[in-house]
Amino acid sequence: MASVENKRALGAPFYTPEQSPPAGTAIDPATAPTLYQPLKIRDMTLQNRFAVSPMCQYSADDGHHTDWHFSHLSQFIIHGAALTIVEATAVLANGRITPEDSGLWKDSQIAPLKRIVDFAHSQGQKIGIQLGHAGRKASTLAPWLQSGGKHGIVASKEHGGWSDNVWAPSAIPIAEDDYAMPKEMTTDDIKELLQAFKDAARRAVEAGFDTIEIHGAHGYLITNFMSPITNHRTDNYGGSFENRTRLLFETIAAVREVIPASMPLLLRISATEWMEYADQPSWTLEESIKLAKLLPAAGIDLLDVSSGGNNDAQKIKIHPYYQIDLAAKIREELKKDGIDLLLGAVGMISNAEMAYSIVQEGKHEANGFSTEEGHTSKADIVLMARQFLREPEFPLRVAHQLGVEVKWPIQYHRAGWRKNQKI
Ligand SMILES: Cc1cc2nc3c(=O)[nH]c(=O)nc-3n(C[C@H](O)[C@H](O)[C@H](O)COP(=O)(O)O)c2cc1C
């Protein structure tokens, strides 16, 4: 009898069978739609274009991940998402949104993160972490403790909060009653923050992450600096576009300094704060386009385009492509100038049609789905949050709908739908 070997996953600190190729890989990528074609970003190769968008779980223990985080993240890893990005993780304790946020401000927080990183790698999948600071949105209660869908009920000291030490570029609260009154950061605070980003990035590398995403979106600290509505500083961190984006560029440089050149660096921004209607200077799509053009030289490989979150008074005209179109516009403007920057689209992506057409480059036909000659992609990857919570096997189901044969996790191979099976 020929010898049979049940190969173990190389480098895994526990026995698990090798997934070769990893779940979510097209059996024939050459004929597959762009959605199932690989993408190389520096030394990280994704086997498809699905990424799990970072999702706060407000479930950490003094910033340490627990079995909840492991279970939550492992579902996406098992089911073929090429990249899973760990939730917003605070670089300083006062950079948490809630007392139960994920953190990487001390070395003891590395080990539980390394556990999920090792697991992702044992499955042949890639994993990143979003590093950030909550700025003036810090020290609030977990969302499920807030009534009527309201956000931002202050976590006081008795709830483990630090409402007397909330940082912002200027002492402007989000709302008088519900959020803490932030302190205007001194230049020493800014230095401390940059050092914290550096230390957290070093810890992320030690945990084995494949990539880092800097959180520059949703009204957290970096957005607070970028917006003229929340940044009234008169020093060289406020005023002009150059000054308002200084903290962001210094953060990028601090992180790049401590991560390997082979490691991709991602940035999430809010492409607009949806305050154009208010007839006052605000962070707009035009400023995002200007920013995007400067990012490759600064060391950013992929721009993840989100929006909003900096003002309670934002007005958004929501439709399924309201955010995807922002990514597409930035991409179009970059192309005009011949600037190479990968784009990530996020927001309301919940079906095969959207995921397929957003990343499809050129004409393609697949199982009733098609794009025309000259069709241009709006982004290089699709990030999803809520759909992955509803349906962790989304990349496998979409493949079936598009008629693309993909690898399943080998332990689950008997569960794959039959060709043309209606689901
Ligand atoms: C439970 C939950 C937690 C989230 N936490 C984060 C986060 O940590 N960082 C972030 O940038 N966005 C966060 N978001 C926003 C998502 O990453 C995503 O941008 C948004 O939900 C829109 O995508 P979707 O329509 O696919 O859900 C969160 C969203 C949800 C639903």
C-alpha cells in the first residue's frame, strides 16, 4: 500500500491538518472572477479579495483578548476569508472606547493575540490588527448598556472609565451631556501617543500579525485631528491641511519605523465627515483625494475607505453604494495621476452581486453574473463586517453562487454544495 501522510500544518504549535491550498482558494484562479484571484501586497498574498472588517467586541479583560475573541475570529478564518482584521485595538489605555476594548499597550496583551494569529496561520490565512486611539469618543459604556440606541454614555471611574483623561486635539466634546469633556492634547501627549503607536506596532509584529491597519476613521483621535470642525489648534497640528494631517503622517512613520519593510500597512479613513451641508470647513472627499495621493510615498499600501462618525450632526444619504462610491472616486483620481495605491471598499456589502462587481476588472461572465467590456473595479478588496457576523461562510457561498469551485476547509469538505445546487 502506498504510504499515506496526514500532513500537519507547518509551524503550527498544535496538530492540525495542513490546508493546502487554504479555504477560499479558487481551484482554477485563471478563469475565476477577480474576487477569487490572488492579490500580493508586499510579502502578503491573499488568495481571494474578502476581508473581515474590524469589529469591536467590547469583551476584553483589561485589554486582553479572551476565548470570546478567539471563537469570534476563528469562524471567519475557518471559512475562507483571505484576511481577518482584529478589532480597533487601543495603543494606550485611555485610547479605548469602552473599558472592555481590545488593547496592545502592554506586553501581557501579546500572548492571547498570538494565539489567534497562530490559528490563522495554521489554516493558511492572513490576519491583521487595527491599531487606534479613540480620542474624544473614549471612556464610554459598552453599546448594549446604552438606552435607545444612543451612543456615548460616559463610563465614569466606578465603571472602569477615565472620563477625566480623554484626549482630543481641542477641548470640544461630541455632545455636552453624553460624552466626556476632552482635554486638548499637549505636544508631550502627542509624543507619548506616537511612542505608543510604535510600541503597539512592535508588539503586533511580535504576535506575528501579517499586517497592521491604522485607524484614521469614524471620529476617533486621528479623525479628530484631520477635521477642522474638531481641530481648532493654533500650533503646527491645526489649521492647514498639512497641519491637520501631520499627526496621521507621523503615526504612519512611527509604525513603519518598527515593522518589517515586507509587511503591508493599511489605513482606514472616513473619506468625508458628511458635514458639507453645514456650510463650514469640514473633512471632505476632496481632502481625502489629496491625502490618498500622498499615502504611497508615506508607506501605506492599501486605503480602506469608510466614512462619517466625527459629528453627531452628520447627514448621510444612505444607499447600498454610498460608501463604495467614495472608494471608486478616490481610485479614479489616483489613476488620473498614475498613482498606485490599493483600495478597500466597505459598507453594506451583503450579497454576491456587490462583492463580485466591486472588484471585477474588465468583462466577465459567471453563472448569470456578468460585467461589460471596460468595466473597472471600484476597489481591490471588499471588507465586510455585519455580513460576516450573519454568515461567516460568505466567501464560500458567494463562490457557489458565482459557479467558482473553491477549496473548503478539509474537515468540512463533505458539506460543500453540489455544482448548480440551489441554495
Ligand atoms: C459590531 C461592529 C463593530 C465594529 N467595530 C469597528 C472597529 O473596531 N473598527 C472599525 O474601523 N470599524 C468598526 N466597525 C465598522 C465596520 O468595520 C464596517 O466598516 C461597517 O460596519 C460597515 O460595514 P458592513 O456594512 O459590512 O457592516 C464595526 C461594526 C460593527 C457592526
